[in-house]
Amino acid sequence: MRLSRYFLPVLKETPAEAQIVSHRLMLRAGMIKQASAGIYSWLPLGFKVLRRIEQIVHEEQARAGHHAMLMPTLQSADLWRESGRYDAYGEEMLRIKDRGGRDMLYTPTAEELITDIFRAHVSSYRDLPLTLYQIQWKFRDEIRPRFGVMRGREFLMKDGYNFDLSKEDALHAYNRHLVSYLRTYERMGLQAIPMRADSGPIGGDDTHEFLVLAETGESEVFYDSAVTDLTFGDRDIDYDDHAQCAAIMEEFTKLYARTDETHDEALFNQVPEDRRRVARGIEVGQIFYFGTKYSDPLGATVQGPDGKPVAVHMGSHGIGVSRLLGAIIEASHDDKGIIWPEGVTPFHAGIVNLKQGDAEADAACEALYASLTALGLEPLYDDRDERAGGKFATMDLIGLPWRITVGPRGLKNGVVELTSRRTGESEEMPPEQAVERLSQIYAAHA
């Protein structure tokens, strides 16, 4: 993409309504525009990052053996009355009537709808285990929507639902989701710590939230600092192996890590004093096991091995896809702007032409652009007739991990400058070597 043809409405001044770093930078970088309180239009740059995150989620869900689908944003109230949640959910649910006077709702979550799909099409234990998921827009009518996409009313969410014959199988699904989520977040350049949490209106006995540590987090968290030393890495996982998934669950949850709703001061005091930490965290996902909470009232049963009906055991598992953009920025920025991790960056590298219109500089930039594109990478070429300082400021603001700077002086020596956004370090090298370096960097994030 050439910046002269791209829609990137960057702002020099910070809008007054932006209270936290991610909201300020997303507005300034031309990623979003508020349509109404807590509801945003996603502009091209923001939409590209949203799709990058969504793609990682899809890839890791497929790796774990889960099946993608799509459910509607509007649901009938009748299903929620069956489960008993229609009146209990609260004012966060947007309730409406269609032209026939039927009660409808804009989905905040989809346990009822997915259970209705399951009961209509699955009747035998031989069809289990089964996990279905979607990435779909949700709506919760927050009293005080704020902090941009971090606490909006409309948000994009991955919600998945497992159906199993027994509690043992359902707890394996729980462990399997925890493992896949750890891999998902690390691919996005995040350390998301699983913490014992409260189930809230979803219900259920077992639940963990995944939280990214940040000063602007909405949750107070208590944890053993040793949990921040844990990394998932590039492990070879057999998601059907109950023991392997359970061992990883144990590894990542045995140390103390809890949100304020489940904090236990006595247990926390057993952590060595020098490792006790109190901080704030941003929730970016949650997993639940809730047994037969929905299958019992909604009649989601299968014929068991003995021929008798069995209510399936269920769980639900969510990732806040749109919220993740804010969380990543909160965890990865400086005073110049965003610093995207390689796994989610909207463009893989920026090309800055220091002297637009110079034949040699223009030709070198075009060659770099073609070479990177041929490798399957997406460069953003700043071909505007602007001063170098303005071009650098734009690149720093939008946060591309790597920048190639091309100018007549360097080309006389046969080199361009490759700069890391994260460290600020620059290195001069021939253009072909810069392309090869970027190819190697992104091969590790494929």
C-alpha cells in the first residue's frame, strides 16, 4: 500500500475524550472513529489489525480441533426465558421488539442459541466431543462506556462452546482451551496470565480469566511474581492428550494469581513476601465450565452408551477480539506512539523515501516494495511529498515494527537503513539484505 493512496486520518492533537493511552493512540493513528457512546467505526488501519488478531484466533482454534460457525446478532427472547436468564441478566442486555411485537435481544452472549442448535442436530454420544465457536459482534449496554474499545458497548468477540458426555471430558475441554489461549496470546506478543475469577452472569463452577498487566486495567489482581516467568513457547501439543493438557493447566495455574473477586488473603500470604504483587489487569478472555446449567433447562441431551438420555456437560470460552487491540497498545507503546508486535502489525514494514521525486530514491523504494510484496509481506510505502520529520512521526505513531529508510546519501554507498521501532536501533545494509532480514523475522511469526 502507498500512503498517498491510503485512508489514514492521523490527528496531531489528542481528542479531549480519550482518557487512556490506547484510546488516545487509536484515535490519533486514525484507527477508529466514535459513532456514538461506546460504539466505533473501524477505519482501514484499525480494521487490518482487527483482522490480524481474528486470523490468529481462527488458526489456534482450528489447531485445537474446534469448528467455526456464525450465529446472528439478534436472538429471540424465548430461548432466554427457557434458560431463566432473560429477566436475570440485567439492564446490560438491549431488549427490543420486532414489528410483530415479539421480544428480541441484541446478543451479549450465545449459550442459549448454541444449545438450541446442538439439541436440534446432535442426538448420540458418538457425536461427542464437540466444540463450536464463532467470532461475532456483541452488545452490552454499559452504564459508563469509556476507554475506547476497552469498555465499549459494541465489541467483537470469539465465543466458543464445548459439548461433552461427562464432567471429565468437559474439564479436558476446559484445559484444552486454556492451552490454546496461551498459545494465541503469545502469538500476539502478549503475556496473558490465567487467573481464578468469578463466573458472573454466565454461571458455572470453574472459570479463569486471562489478564494482561497494565496500569489502566479495570481489575485489581493479586499474584505470585513467578507467574510472569512462565512462557508457552513453541511446544508440540497433542490436544487430544488429556494428561498433557492437564499438566499445562497445572503448570500455569498452580501459582497464586486471582482477581479481586476471588482473592483470598490467607492463601496470598503463603506466597513468599518478595514475590507478592498487587497490580491492575486488562481482561482479554475467559473460560468457563458450567456442567449442565444450560443443557438441563433447554433439554440438550444425547443417547448415552447404555441407550439412556444424558444431559451434556458444557463450557464456554471467550476472547475479546476488539478489546485485544487496546490491550496490546496498553502493553506496547512509548511516547511517540504504538509499537505493534510482529504477529499483529497492520503492515510488516514501512518504507520511507527521504527524497520523493529523486529518480534513484524512487526506483530503490519501488524495488523494495516489489521484493517485500513478492515474499508475501505487506509494506506501507510513504511516497508523500512531505518532510522527513513528518514521515518519521507518522511511522512512529502507527507503530509498524520495522522501517526501511531510503535516501540519496545512503544509496551512493549502496545501503538503506533498517530501524527497529521497539529498540530504536538502526543498521545500514544493502537493500537486498534488508529484505532478507525482514523475511527471516516474519518467518518466525508465520
